[in-house]
Amino acid sequence: MAMMTRKSFDAVVIGAGFAGLYALRKLRDDCGLSVSVLEKASDVGGTWFWNRYPGCVSDVETYAYCYSHDKALFQDMPITSRYTKQSDVLAYLKGFAKRYDLYRDIQFNTRVISASFNEATNRWIVRTESEELHAEYLVTAVGVLSASNVPNIPGLDRFKGEWHHTSRWPAEVQFDGKRVGVIGTGSTGVQLTTAIAPLVKHLTVFQRTAQFSVPSGNGPVSKDDADNIKKDYAKIWDEVSKSSLACGFTESVTPAMSVSDEEREAVFEKAWTYGGGFRFMFGTFSDLIVNEQANQVAQKFLRKKIAKIVKDPETARKLTPPGLYAKRPICDSGYYEIFNRSNVSIVDIKAHPIEEITPNGMRTADGVEHDLDMIIFATGFDAGDGNFKYLNVHGRESVSLSDAWKEGSNSYLGMASANFPNMFMVLGPNSPFTNIPPAIEVQVDWLAELIKHAKKTGARVIEAEREAEDQWGATCQSIGETILLSKIDSWIFGGNIQGKRVGSLFYLGGMVNYRAKLDEVKHKGYEGFRIN
Ligand code: FAD
Ligand code: NA7
């Protein structure tokens, strides 16, 4: 058996996506800590390393789906299209790591298998398959949408064709001449199917729940427009910090039913033409996700659009969601249109669930055998706390994080948990639900200040108090209950995973309120933390 090597650092960070890279930069270069980042992938990027499926693109505009903390970095960032495609985000994050000399402190192909807090030394022991690392601080940056959900459908092992999950996409996939089945119609399924419909012999979309989607309005950005965006650096990030969603556009303050039917229709139409899922849900009216009547008028508008686009009425019926417009908003580059192609068909697997995967394809409950050469799972993620299940973290008195979260995962402010001293989570459970890079910066900056404060006072332990953590969980839960997103199953509340407890996984109170809470906690001497 190979010898287990031991190393010691001030901080160990797990994950090298947006969060882990920024944590490394901040803790090493600003706080002066020795830091080691452990990443199971072979390069940086996180989401954008793993999700290489055709059509993969952000749905927050390029100018806001990036770091904001360095003006020069922003000025140097290529802005060539309205949204930023997977390969461009990956290149951006690789460039970030090179620019700030981060690679030297990242160990790739290294999966963390456990982490435990040693109460005698107040240090964390982090284990990989071949090493043991000791550190004062443990920072988890393991991603909220990164633990793949591969449904357990009987027969997959007997399938003679190839199969892939979109979040573990291999380098080369040939579609030419193939009959492809895609399970899942969330953001990923919609992007993927739209991209591959023209490439495959036949595409069968296996849909469990129909999704409302609006046009993305994606397209090239000219050099002049990009230059103008860059001149607005201060304005953009000021607006982001003062908004709820941090997406870089002005959110509506007008309730939907406060205007006439004609005005409302015009507002929806303008948003549909301009494009953008978040813009449609939050830029048109202020209350689409809190007021059922407002939500219904949006549903009605979107249903009319589907009926107009999709030529076959039966296909249109299947594609039309019967209920609330209350999943994470999504957008597309011609999704409903692909169903007018003769090589695309849809199977309603709520009506006729998939019974098994056969050597030649899939059999649904109506007895139909769907012949396939390839199956693609666009079935999403065990979101929020999913990755923590594989981390095997133990805190005080060897209590495990999984036990601590048995009744539902939680953390104080999305970043710390009682009994897990000196462990900080970037985007832990009950972190803000917003455009993600700005939320990462807010949390990492705040944690860096907290660590500096503790160092100044000579404290060796920073630990969330149980009561503060419970209160934060209750706040997140009660805000969640007022929002229509909690009324339907989706990854935002854990309802997409069979057997998972449904409850708050995010703080849905918006970025402005979240920042205000962080300021308040800090100004009250880090209220809710025990620092000694
Ligand atoms: P990740 O990028 O998920 O990185 C986590 C890293 O941790 C991974 O590299 C993983 O390999 C590593 N890791 C996990 N466990 C271990 C372990 N045990 N040992 C070692 N390493 C480990 N968000 C938006 O705000 N806007 C968008 O438009 C948007 N589009 C998206 C599109 C797709 C297809 C997906 C999947 C997500 C999208 N997201 C979007 C969410 C996206 O995940 C975040 O925006 C962001 O990239 C998250 O960064 P992160 O560093 O927190 O996590
Ligand atoms: P989502 O939004 O969770 O979508 C997953 C899709 O897969 C959705 O249509 C699910 O149907 C479907 N699904 C999941 N499990 C199954 C099973 N067991 N059988 C059939 N169908 C299933 O994940 P995405 O990857 O599309 O998007 C996640 C986020 O990543 C997205 O919001 C962006 O931020 C990027 P359901 O609706 O649950 O009935």
C-alpha cells in the first residue's frame, strides 16, 4: 500500500470552480494564508469543466456572469455574445487562474474522501485517496449544481448503445445517423435538444414535466457594444449589488395586475422579443412568483406562444405546462420550434413512465419500445447540499454533517454550521438564490474579513452558534413559503430527487437583503459566531 503523505496548510479549499478559485485568491493573496485547493477534475472550471454538452451556455448575460472584484479583469474579458458559452466560461476561468498564479496551489485529479475536525489541535484533517492534509480552516466550494442526478432506471447496464449524463460529458460525441433519446426538459435538456435536433437521425424527448421557456435573445455583441458595456463597469456592479437577483438588469417594481390588460400584454411581448428567462420572470412585473393571479396571466401569455409556435396540436398540448410558471426561469434558442421538425418527437413520461431500458432502447408503460442508439440523461443535479453527501465531514465529537442535516440541511448565513468550527462553506445550504458569481464574491469577501478579524484577536476557533443557525434556517423556510417556487417540485426546494426532504435549500430574500444581513452581523461583532 502506498504511503500516505501529510501536509500542513492554513486553509484547504475543496473545489476549483468560480468559488474555489476566488477563495484561493482571497485567502492567499489578501489574508496571507498558505492555501491548498483540492479538485477532483483535471483542471479548473467546475460547472464549466464538466458540462460540455452541445448548446451549453450561461443564461445570465456575459457582463454579469463573471467576477466583479477586479476592474482590469473585467476590461480584459472578451464580450462577444450576449450569453457566454461553456468553452468561453472555461477559458475565462483558466485565464483567471493563470493571471493570478493560482495553478501552483491547486492539486487536480484529487478527490476529497473525508474531513474531520481534531478538537485537541483545533485543526481539520482532510483526506484524499493518497494524502492527509492538516489545516486550520476548511473551505468547501463544491458547487450547488454539481452532484449529478442519474435516475436509477432498470436495465441501463444492458443497453447496447452509448449513454451520457450532460454533466459528465465526454470529449467527442458523434450524433450523425443516430437515434437519440433525451430524458429531461430543464434548462439543460432544452439547451441540448435545441442544439442537437439538426444533427441527429431522430431525437426523442422524454418529458416528465413540461417547462415554460422564453427566447434567450442570444446573439453576437459588437466590439463597440462590448466597449460601451465595459465603460459601465461601476454602474453594472452597483446595480447588481442593489438588486435581488444580481443578474445585472433592473427588476420591475410594478405589480402585474396594477396595469391594464393591454399594457401587460405589451410588457410581456417586449420581454419575449428582447429575450432572457430571468428578465421575463423578474423584469416584467414585480410579483409573478408571489401572486397567483399575476402568475396566471404570465402562464396564459406563455401558453399562447407555445400554441402559436408548435404546429401539431397534440405535441403542443404535451409541451404546454398546465400549472404554475414557478421553476427556475429558463430560456432557449428555438426550443419549441424543434418540435416542428420531422425528426423530433416527444414522449410524455408522466402519462407513460419509463419502465425499463432495454438492450435496444427504452420501454414505456404503454408498452411502446423506443429504439435508440444513444440515451442522454439531462436529469439535473442533487442540488444545494448534494455534494456534501460524498464529503464525509465530521465535526466536534465526531458528529457527521449528514447526521447534523438529517432533518434538512442548513447553515448560518449559507456559510457556517454549529459543531463544525473553522469550516466555511461557499454557497452552503441556505445561501442566496441569485446570479451565482456575485454571491460567491460576497460570501468569500465576508469570510476573509471574518478570518482577519479572528486572527487579529488571536482567536483559534470560529464557530456558528446553534441558535443563530436555526434562526437563519427558519428565516429561509418562511421566505420560501411565500414564494410560488415552493409550490412545485424542482431542485430549488429539493423536490426533484426521489426521497429527498423538500424544504428550503436557498435564501430567497434577494441579494440586497442578504448583504444587509451580513453587514448587520459584522457590525454587531459577528453576532451568531463564537470566536475564541
Ligand atoms: P462548481 O463550479 O460546481 O465547482 C465545484 C467544484 O468542486 C467542481 O469542480 C467539483 O469537481 C469539485 N468537487 C466537488 N466535490 C469534490 C470533492 N469531494 N473533492 C474534490 N473536488 C470536489 N449559474 C448562474 O448564476 N447563471 C447561469 O447562467 C448558470 N448557468 C449554468 C448552466 C449549467 C449547465 C449549470 C450546470 C450550472 C449553471 N449555473 C449558472 C450554476 C453554476 O453551477 C454556478 O454559476 C457556478 O459555476 C458555480 O461555481 P462553484 O465554484 O460554486 O461550483
Ligand atoms: P433540472 O432543472 O433539475 O431539470 C432536470 C430535468 O430532468 C427535468 O425535466 C426533470 O423532470 C427531469 N428528470 C429528473 N429526474 C428524472 C427522472 N427520474 N425521470 C424522468 N425525468 C427526470 O436540471 P437542469 O440540468 O436542466 O438544470 C439545472 C440548473 O442548471 C438550471 O436551472 C441552470 O441553472 C443550470 P421534473 O421537472 O423533475 O419532472
